[in-house]
Amino acid sequence: MQTEVAPTDRPDFFKDAVHRAVELLAAGEPVALPTETVYGLAADALNPDAVAKIFIAKDRPAFDPLIVHLPHKDRLPEIAIVPDDIAPTVALLIENFWPGPLTLILPKNPAVPDAVTAGLPTVAVRISDHPVFQRVITSLKRPLAAPSANRFGRISPTSAAAVLKELDTRIPLILDGGACHAGLESTIVKIIPGDPKPTLRVLRAGPVTKDDLKAFGRVEFANAAPHPDHPVAPEAPGLLASHYAPLTPLRLLAEGEIFQPVPGRRYALLSYRGDPDDGSFGLPCWEHSIVLSPGKGKLPEAAVRFFHALRQLDELGVDEIIAEAIPERGLGVAIMERLRRAATPQPVPPA
Ligand code: TXA
Ligand code: MG
């Protein structure tokens, strides 16, 4: 199959690209679309054959459920059933964060195919605020299942070029909506009723931070990354310990740790702010280094550039990528969650 990349950066291109995407989606085909977080591989959420094509294109195991994106918040009842005891909190979260990078886990409507939810009684749901995604889904007028548009376990794509590298020849169309402006996948939250306050259990840290959420409940992190030596079933089934993994081994330094190179090995550095005082940036051993946010270090800038930087370093062919720790506050929590997963050793495939 030939994969086409359709630009959207002129009104006529935009119109044509949206039209073609809607046609393919209505015919049950998958299409890669930009969202504010990362690019998603979308298909009609209520068509099991279309959903199956997402799993095939991504090599995604059937146990990993998808996120359903809505055209409008009024369409929520078609996908999820909101229990009375959390309804006020759900309403507030929707009012404050949709459209945007917050995914809610709710009991599913039986109309949602089991393939979407991997047989779980719950469904993940959000609304994207990306103009290209919005135009496609509101023209189609149907909910779209869309996981990140990468092969399973690999680095999430934040540009159309990255999607093409991941899924070339596997899907018919990618809409190019430019670089994603959040750069990290949505925050996933499960609401647990409680008096006087509900608990907001963060299954995946993301652009909506603890500070953003704390007005709506007691925020706790599910710590969904099990230790590689003690694997336990994670609450978000896709959040296996090893994820977002570059093919090059990645080592995450402890805060302030000074890297000790082994002579003869080739290294690349992922630095937070490019400051030699942080420990390793000034060392002479780097074949290449990328600084996520030069100067004082700004977490939103680091988040936007993170997956692209990881992808660039992965393409160098060095022996090891060394990553500096990032301050674990605000968006830094989400970046560190991904760095820890990227650093988990991959099982060695049989020769
Ligand atoms: O920002 C995003 O969320 C992007 C864009 C495209 O919207 N999508 C995304 O999808 O990151 P994906 O499939 O790469 O990650 C979805 C995660 C998976 O780890 C999956 O296990 C979890 O959501 N998930 C889906 N349904 C769930 C459920 N019912 N309960 C718990 N976790 C669920
Ligand atoms: Mg993903």
C-alpha cells in the first residue's frame, strides 16, 4: 500500500485533505491525524473491522485498549455511562479540560466494540482540540478510536514525517498538521468517588498536571510503571514497563550524576538545559548532544521537543543514549515517566 502525506497549510490543501480523510474513515480505513499531543492513528470507533486495522498497522497486541475521541461532548453517552457518584466531577473536568489533553476512564457503553476496550468494562475517552483533527471528526460525525501513530512500544510521533517512518506502506493517508504543540500523550485519569472529595487517579502523567487537577479532587499517581524485575499488571494495560523505547539502549542518569564513559564506546546525550553544572553536558565523550530547553530550562519547551529529540538520537547509531534527569515537577513528571520507560531494557529478540 502506498502511504500519502497530505499537507493542510493552505486553505485549499486543508479542505482537500479533510475531505479525503473523511472519505477513507467513512469507508472503514485508518488515517493518521495530528492532535495537540501526538499524532494518532484514527479509525471509526464503532466499526470493529476498522478498529482491527489499527491493531494490524501498529502491530499492537489485542490486550492494549484504545482511546476514543468524540466529535463533541454531547456525544459522550454513546461511548460511556457516567455513574451518578462521579457525575459532578466528570462534568467539571469536561468543562475545564475538553477539548484538550485529558483522557477519562469511564464505564463503557455496550455499543463500543470489545476490540476498542480490549474486553475491559471501561473505556478511555477524550476530545482533541487540534483544528485538523476537529474538522475531520466533526465532518465525519462519528467517534474515532486513535492510539498514537507509532508501531507498538516505539517512540510516539510528533510530526507527519515521524508517522511516515513508523507506518509507511501500512496505512493509506497521513494528514500533515505540523508539529504537535503539547508533545506528550494525554493525561489519563480514573475518578474514584469519595467524600468529601473524589480521588483522581492518574494512570498516565501528561500535559494536564497535578497542579491543574488538584482543584477537582485528591490527585494520586498510579505508578503504572512496574519495576522490570517485579512486573505487575498495570492499571492502564498499554503501560508496560518498557515503552516509548528507542532501538538504541538508553540510560537515565540520576540527578547530578556525572557520567563515566567506557573508552571506545559511542555516546549521545539528551540534556535538559545544556548546563555543564548539571553534571555531564561538558564532558568530551558526546558524539552528539541535544538540549531540550537551552538556558534556564523550561518544561513545556522540553515536552514539545522530547519525542523528536529521542527519535533523532536514536537514528545516530551510537552505542548508548545517555539522558539527564529532568526536574520532577509539573510537566517534568510526565517527561520522567516516559524516560524511565524508555530506559527499561528491551528483551533481546531471538537470533
Ligand atoms: O494523547 C493521546 O492520548 C494520544 C492521542 C492520539 O489522542 N493517544 C494515545 O493513545 O496516547 P495510546 O493508545 O498510545 O495510549 C492509550 C493508553 C494505553 O496505554 C491504554 O492502555 C490506555 O490508554 N487505556 C485505554 N483504555 C483504557 C481503559 N479502559 N483503562 C485503562 N487504560 C486504558
Ligand atoms: Mg502510544
